[in-house]
Amino acid sequence: MKPYVVCHMVSSVDGRIWGSRWRPKANVVPDLFEKLHDRMGGGSWLCGRVTAQEFARGKGLVYPPTGQKFPRENWYATRDAKAWGIFLDAHGKAVWQRSDIGGDAILVILTEQVPDSHLAGLRADGVSYIFAGQTEIDLAAALETLNRELGLSRLMLEGGGGANGALLRAGLVDELSLVICAVIDGSTGGPIVFNSGDTDLGPAPIESMTLISHEVLEKGAVWLRYKLTNLPPSGR
């Protein structure tokens, strides 16, 4: 069993999520993303590798070498976190130098090829980790582990576009919370709500999208929430 996954994003009308490039600036609502996250009940949240490195404090660093050997088994600095900040980091790129983000305990999802030095560094930083695959992350298995071992029944998926796109294509997104602000980016190649990288991986396995709520917010922003029904694996 996996958690119920809500993808929560704020974008421009052209689907871009790099807020510093939005115009007009007068229509940008400060802290809108966080306010709506809290309105939906908050809780544990998941982001991708690029976002992980934005939160990590050891930028440009790697964990130092170690002579220790660690089994490729899930390890938890704590199991009593009120909420988790969870990050996909298949190859162990983020050097955290912290154990929480705003009080939310950090947990990273790794592959088994991550070196022992990285595991030693995570343990020293008090960062929990789980394994989900040998060389590539098995997203479905990772979510099942989070539900089974930490009791997570609901998870906020909050970018970037690569992580959002990966879970969407895996048929793991149950709900979309999308805020469209009255702004335009207008760029080519900027980050977007859902992305598959440089390769066209075909359509997402979505059978239906049902509008469950809509709300006009300040400065012309519109908040749309959709329930997604994903195609079964045999129909993709």
C-alpha cells in the first residue's frame, strides 16, 4: 500500500515554476505555496534531487571517505518525526549538514550503488535513508516502504518538474493541486510543473481527471484541485 499522493505546485499561466522570472512582479503573492500547503493539512512532503541540493548546506562538497561498511538496509535517525521532508537522491549527491528543514526530519531515498562514505555522512548528519532499487529508484517500492515502515498515509509531492513527472508517469499521483498565478514567464527551457527531461517518454497513464474544487485567490491567482484516476499497469 502506498500513501495518497497530492502534487501541489504554483505556476505561471505558461506552466513555469521559476518564480523569480515571473512578470508582472506585482501579481506574485508572497508565500502562497506554503500557505496553501498548510491549508491542505501540511504533513510530509517529497521533492527531487535538484530541490534536495537547494536545501542541502554542503554545496559543492562530498562526504569524506570512510573505512566503514554499511548494509544496504533502511536506516532511521528517528521514527517519531511529526512530518518528513523526503528527497529522491538516487546517486547520493546532497551533502546535508543538517537533519531537518523547518522542523521536518529529512529522509532521502537512495539506490544501492551509493558509496559507504555517503551513508556514513548521512548517519553523522542525522539524516534517515531508505533504499529503493539497485541503480535506479523504484518509486512505487519507495512509497510502499514509507507507508509500511513510517505509517505515511498521505504525501505532498512538491517538485521539481522532474520528480513530479516521474511519479506522474509511474501512475502514483492521486491528486493535483495547481495554483495558476496571473503572471507569465515566457522563456524557453525553464522548469515546468511536469517534465521528462530531454526524452519524450510518451503520454502520462491518466485515465481521467475530475475537478474537485476551484477557488479564486488574491491578485488573480486561481487554485484548481483535480482527482486523478490512473490507468492500471496493463493498460499503459
